[in-house]
Amino acid sequence: MKIFSFIASLVLALNFLTIPVYAYDEEFYSSNNILFYNPESSTCVNGSLINAGRDYNGLEILSDAQKKQIATNQSVYETAAKEAGIPWQMLAVLHLRETGLQLVNPANGQGLYQDFSAKDTDKYPPGQVTQESFLEQSKWAAAFIKGKTSLSLLSGDVAAVKDAFFGYNGRAAAYKAQAEALGFSEGYEGSPYVVNKIEARRDPSALPSSDRTWGQIKEDGGQIEYPANNDYGAYVIYAALTNSTGVGCGLAGSTAEKVVSIAREELALWDAGTLKGNGTDYQKYTNGASGNWCAWFVSWVYNKAGYPIVDGNNGAVPLVDSLKSIGQSNEKFTYYDKQGYTPKIGDIVIQKNGVSHTHIVVAIDGTTITTIGGNQGYGGVDGASSFNTSKVTEYTYDYLLNSQTNGFVTIKG
């Protein structure tokens, strides 16, 4: 399968309008912050490179035909998703997973999104669907999947998206057991419908035929069978459409959304053991330097998102004090004390009471924030005791009650 490195006949601008590829003016698009496809390159461009939408093995996730059909259907997905309050890409994923993006109701009477509650063909008569019916079915699917998780889908939280897809497919106990056997606490990590081919140990094509760690329920009410099917999981496809884990040229959103996506991508690499906290893997973020690296990590993520905190040196900022000072004096950022300020996703947390530390806000629920940061993992949100044994980790805590947290650096505007 192929990924989201746009075909030469398709260009998606930030407003998601399609433009014939030979009509674009590269200088105009780049200077106006518009995503475009360069047929000489496999990456999307938006003033800086955005990760191409490939899986863990470097293979493309979406075919050219799939990308084109998603673009054709996009206005319907967007209308339905906006009404329900979910990312429109989730509808594209469901449509792809359930009926291959077809605009034809299947004979089973369950429609384009496989509404299992439909008992006959009266609701979704087999055959070609009208645009009106397509929109109605999309609104049903949007409302249905939103109700499958208690987490906020618009926050960009990976757990929320995975959990919703898991609920949509059915929270089978076999998948929860499969997740636990692989060392995960959340059931969706054991569901091929959600995360198939997200990594080698959950990729049936990479496992030996005798493997009994990664299977799939292939018939309604049936037992788990081995191997799992060979299609991409819903979350993997979603990531390709949104750049959520660096897979996907992405119909990328704001800088803050890109920052969160890239931070989550790095977290996934450490969680999977691709990067390890027992040596020098952290120097990926420090230009090869040794030492405490929480500020290096934050500035690396921002630079990767195309919004460097400082000019030069790959946007690197090695000190927490420097991040705070930049927020107090820089044209691109503002620093706020935590009292009286409501943080946003993408904000940089500044901790100065005791150990100096910093990390990135990736989700918010009242005064409870979830952050991703580097140089932590064994010492809590206040940093790790040793920079060469720490890692990238995620924490959730009440920022008002946390005495170490002083304030936040946020993008201006």
C-alpha cells in the first residue's frame, strides 16, 4: 500500500481545496504557509519538511487511489464530523476500514460504515448511495464513534482516538488479554482493528507463521484466529492522515497540533524500545551533546514542527531558563505564570521550584494536564536523576497543585 505523499494530480492546501498539480506556484505556496506536493520529493512542504506518511517499516500506508477518493469525500466527512465534534479523518478511516471508501451500500444492509444495529435493508438499501445518504450515514457514524469513548477526541489525544476505534469495533476481552500479554494496560493496544502493523510485533506479515501472540477475531461472535489480517489498523491510517505519529504527509493543522503529534511520535519510539534510556540515544535531540536534555527535547520538537524557538543551531535551546526568557522577550512566544492562565496544547511547561525541568502539554482536562517530555521517566515530572538513563515519558497531573510548576510558554497569536 502507498502513503500520504500526494500524487502528482492532487494538491491539498490548508483549506483542503484540490488544485491541479501543474498549477501550483511553489514560491507562492511556501510563502503563504500552504501545504503542497513537490513531485520531485516524497515529503510535504510547509516552510520545513514534514514527516512522510510511512509505517514503521518505511512502507506507504495509503494508495494513490485511496488518497484521491478521501479528498473527493472530504467535504462530507468534514460536515458530519464538525456536527459531532470529532476529527474528520476518523470518518475517512472508518469508511476505508468498513467498505473500502465505496459509495455503494453492501448487500448486508448495514451501510457504508457497517451499522450493526441495522436489521434489514430498509435503512441502507443495497446499491449506489446519493450524496444526501452519504452525509446522513456519515453523521450517524460520527455520532456513534464519539459515544464510544469518554475522552475528548478533539484534544488530539492518541489514547482517545485509539479508544474510540476500539469501542467502534467492539471491546473484545480477547483483545484486552492480547494487549496485556504484550505488556500493555489498555485493551485497544491488543486490537488489530486499531493498531495492526503499528510495529513489527503487531505486524502479521513480520511474524512467523507459528506466532500466537497477535491474532484477530474474523467473524462476528467468533474466536481469535492466527495470523491477524494484513490490513493497517484504524489508528495507523488515522496517523497517516493527521501526522499524529509522523506517519502521514498529513493534512497538518496548527503548529501546536504538529508539536503534539511529533511529541507523541517520539514517545511511541521510547515506549516501543526503539530508543532506549541506557546510553546516548537521547543525543538525537541534543546535536550530539551530553547533559540534561529536557529543554533540548522541547526545542527539537518545535523545530521539527517547523516553528523553531530560536534561529540557527537547528532551533536548539539547551536550558530551561532560556526557554522562560524567550517567552518573556521573544516576538514568537509569551510566558505566563500559572495562576490565572489556562494552558493550551503545545504549551511549554516551565518548572523552576527545585529541579529545573520542562515538557510539552499534549492534553488538558480542567486543571489536569498531560505532558510529554524528555530527560524524565524515573524521577517524575520534576526530571530524572541521570540524563543518560532517562527517557521520553508522559505524565498527567494537576498543574495548579504541582508546586514545581511555575508557568507556561505559549505561541503568540
